Amino acid sequence: MLTHFRIPIWHHADITGRVSSQLPFEPSIGVIGGSGLYDMEGLDGFSEISVATPFGEPSDQIAGGRVEGRKVFFLPRHGVGHRLLPHEINHRANIWALRSLGVRWLISVSAVGSLREEFKPRDLAVPDQLIDRTGTAAKHTFFGRGIAAHVGFADPYCPDLRAVLLEAGREVSENLHDGGTYLCMNGPAFSTRAEAAMHRMMGADLIGMTNAPEARLAREAEISMAALALVTDYDCWKEDEQAVEVDAVIENLRQCSETAKRLVRAAIAKIPAMPASAAHRALDAALFTARENWPETTAADLAPILGRFG
């Protein structure tokens, strides 16, 4: 049965204004779908949820339901119908909305270009490193406005969730890569040939436009996050290949997306029932501002993230 409901901005505070330490939802799994993956099939008890956040509107409504008995929430990164360009995506609203619904694991699916011969179009990859060239740091943090935090980010993707994706991936695909460095650039145009050559010299293997802000914000929100990259093209560095064309990208995406859907469903069944990764306690050594100095309005806005600190 399809249901619709709207969740208002959740300050999650008791009548004294103190942030509650109890979260109201079971630990859930989030999936963000990118180009080519705009919905998630087979959600039992499907509902569409609108979440208002302190950071504005998410990309679209969030689909909720159960897969293999687990609570799952799906959000289309670019909106249904692919309406949002990469720089128009409100990543803070997206991650806040998912965290407010109890999401503690996040699978981020995205289309990428390949910067290496071995990452072939229609291959899948689970990257382990990240280079961020977006230059929009102010929009890629929840903190500020009186609360300072600096999370550890040496390993941007949670190794525990990466292991789950790799285990599931080996069951459904022979063209899966373990590791790789994802370079996140500004769009919406694809790279120039000179930029592609520079990115290769920087040590990047894959290139996209959305994953860095999601990874940074997920870490701040104490969400275990891993990426599933769908290789669509060789960017424009490979002299014997045609430069990136949308029609070729779309066809490769179509092929990749079917495999990705099977992989994500298999991975959901393997994710632990309770949060136990280092990512789930990323703020333990990250908060620089003492609790007594937190502005109450900022603490209330960040209640889904900071609630356990009292």
C-alpha cells in the first residue's frame, strides 16, 4: 500500500530545550541513487516521505520500505526525472534527511568516468580513496554556527561497508574492482583533455561530480558510507576512444544499473543489524566546542546527529 506523509523540521528536543539522547527510529540503511538509478524496486510496505530540514529541501521525496526485513530508505540524488545538475544538489539536506530517519549505513551509487585502462565501461568499482576538487567546503559540513568539529577523513569510505559491498558484488558481477581513487570535480561539463591528463597524474582512477560532499557529510553524521561506482566511459584521455557522448553514457548506464540493483539488494541482506563501525562514532574525537558552549538553536538543528551527546 502506497502512503505519503511529511516530517517537519525535527528539533528533537524535550521541553527544557536539551537535545534528547534517544533516537526514535531503528538503525536503517540508506541508498542514494545517481544517474541511471532513480528508484529502488521491491520495497515492501512502500511509502513516500517528504522531509523538511534546517538546510532546505532534499533532492526529492524519500522512498521507504523493507528489503530482506531491513528498513531501507532510497533517495534519487538528481530528483525523479534527473532535474538537478550536480552543483544544484543540496547534499546537506539529503544526508540530514536520511540521518533524521535513522539511517546508519549509506550506499552511494554513482556514474563515473574511468581514468585507467583497467576500469572499463560497464565495470563496477568500490573505491577506497577520494580527491575532492569541488572547492565548496562551506556547503559540505553540518558544523559552524557556534559548533566546531573536525572529523577524521583519512579513509573516506567505511571499510566495513566496503567489505559488504565487495562480498555482495562478487555474487552478481565478474567485473567488480576492489578499490580505486574517486576524483570529484565540479560540473556540469565533462573534463577537458588537459584536465583529464592532470587528474591521471594526480593518481585518480575514477571521476565524478557528486561523491565527495556525500562522503564528508556522511562521516559528520556518523553514517557508515561506501560508494558503488558504475563506469560509463573513459572520460576523454584515451586517444583511441571517442570523447564522452551522452548517448553512449546512457546505454552503458542502463547495463550497469541492472547489475547495481542486484548488488545493492544482496548487500542489504549482509549489513549488520546494529551500528558497530568506527564511522558510527566519528564525532567522539571530533567536537572541539564544549557542550555548554553550543548555541541551542544550532544544537537543535543538528539533533539527529548530536542527540547522543546530551
